Amino acid sequence: MRNRPESRVRLEISLNKLKNNFQNICKSVAPCSVLAILKANAYGLGVMDIASALQAAGAAGFGVAEINEALQLKDMGLPVQILGNILPDEIPVAVSNGIICPINDFSAAQTISREAVKQQKTVECHFKIDTGMGRLGMLVHNAYEEILKTVKLPGLKFEGIYSHFPMAYQGGDDYTRNQISSFTTLLKKLEAAGIKFGKIHMANSDAINNFPETCTAPFTHVRTGLNLYGLFDSQGRRSMNLEPVLEIKTRLAAIRKLPAGSTIGYGRTYRLMKDTLIGTIAAGYADGLPLALSNRGYVLIRGHLCPVLGRISMDYTTVSLESVPDAQCGDEVVCIGRQGENAIPAEHWSQLKGTHVYELLCSVGSRVERIYLEE
Ligand SMILES: Cc1ncc(COP(=O)(O)O)c(C=O)c1O
């Protein structure tokens, strides 16, 4: 007997599909290498298990947002790179742990350089260039002068340079084209001044799908996060054949016949027109089901689509069982994923919520058990 009952809500992740997706991405972008972007606990999927699977599949390195995420991964033996920025008090530990540091400006570079000299280390650094993201990095138009100044600092190995796209989901978009062109112009100017980089990267998942020129020379690497999970931006083109790796499942907690006229849930937003077989499933917004599914979403029970009735609550959601009169308490309920002939894609939730799938992934609750399948 298990000491602890099974978790009611499970986020099941197929590691084989993850590895297949990774390898398909590698084929699409070859000869570029693939950096797996594992920030925010691998977009909520659980960073250590995802990182191990991707290492086995051949990831060239990992990208994260900040120092603590980097430290989690450093013992795996692959290069770990902070993509965002680094604060002065985070620098000593980054240097002592061999984390690849971003250079967002000259002053950060000076601080990293001083620390590197103090610790008698050489720190791998990548220049972060703002070509139009408007978030972090050296502005592309000033970067040439700043880089010329920065490369003279001791203790730093300027191995890489990169930039990021705000809207590469729109194929053929001029804004993205201009970003690519200002970045490659900068690279040429630097090369003419004798400054070359071994790692040059711009492409995220959207760019891999919509701007193949970011996956060929002079680019050497791509950075992909969302596509690893077989998910895509809802507005972009899908140039790769990837499979969704995750399913969210729960159990049917109660079945009751409620009389016509009953109302369902907080706010009484649904009124039954007739006596109805109602199921209460053991997942709510605390588990990541968006409130926007209230009266609009579906779940799958015994292969049938069951509409959500009333408002999603924290721990439970109420659905109609009219299409599954044989449902039993304890039945598996698929919130995202496939059951029989039917499937509910993650993108369905994002459409209902008016958001993107990144937010949904990062909103899966902490009590949801992450289960890694190696079928
Ligand atoms: C700098 C940077 N590069 C790459 C990525 C990966 O993006 P995606 O998950 O769309 O592939 C991100 C994620 O937001 C990022 O911030």
C-alpha cells in the first residue's frame, strides 16, 4: 500500500516525445546547435527531469533567466548561461560556479571582470544586444563602441553575442527583418575590427519556425523553449512537426443528479434547464485551470467531451455528464491531452483565456504532481 494516495491532479510529461521534439528541432536548424531554454522551472514542467532528458538527447547547453536557476543546473556538466541580467551581488557566485554571464553594459562587464581577476578565473561572457526587444542589453546602435571598450577588460572570455525577438511569430515581418539586419551589420563591423565570436544566436522558437535565416551562418546556435514541448505560438507558422509532450489529468470526484432550476457554483452563473447528471472533477484554478474555462471549456471523460458548467473554483470544477451516463467516481479526467478519439490541446485554453500557452504552462499549480513517462 502506498503511504500517500496518488495526487489527484497530474501533469504527465512524455520524455520520449520531448527527446523526439528536441531531435527534430536539431535536424531543422542544423548545423546550428540547440540551447534548451529552461527558465522558470522549465516553463513549469520541472527543470531537473527536463534537463536530464535533454542532456541525454544532446542539448548543447542550457539557458536560464537568473542566477539561482543557473546554480540548479551547473552540476550537470553542460554550459549554463544566464540570458537576462546579473546583479552585482550575484556576480561572485556566478563567477565561482563557472556560469556564462550576460554582458548588458560596460559597467556590468567591469564588475564581472574585477571579480574574475579576484578569483583568478576566466569567465565566459556573451554580449546581449538590444536590437528591438526594449528590455535588456546594449542598444544595437551604441554596441560597437561599447564592445570595443569592453573586450579590453581582463578575466573575461567574450565567447558569444546574442539578441532576442519580440514578434518573430509574424513571418516576413519587417520589424524582425530589421532586427536581424542590424545585428548582422554589427557583427560584420566587429569582425572588421578583429572581434569574432564562437557563439552567435538570435532565434527563439518563433524565429526557428518563421525566420529560417536565423538558423544559418553567421548564427551558430538557436535558443528554444516552447517548441521543446511540442507547443507553438498560436499566431505563428509551424514549420516543424512536433508532438505535444504534456497532458493534465485529474479524477472524477463526485457524480450527482441535480434537479432543473439548480444553479452551479460561485456567482450562480449556470442554471440547469432540466434534471442533469453533474460531475465534479478534482481540479480548479489552484491547479492551473484558467477561470476563463468557466461555462466555456471542456474536459474528457471516457473519451467524451464534457462541458464545464458554472465557474471554475479553486479545487473543483463542475461538468455535465449527460454524454457519459456510465461515468464512475474516480474515473480519469483529461483536462489537456487526448482520450480516445478526442483531444483538448493546450492552445484551446489559451484561446479561451486570451493569452499564450507560456502563461498557462507557468500557471500549473504547485500541488499538481509532475509525472515523467518514459514509455
Ligand atoms: C532571451 C530568450 N531567448 C530564448 C527564449 C526562448 O523562447 P521560446 O520559448 O519562445 O523558444 C526566451 C524565452 O522567453 C528568452 O527570453
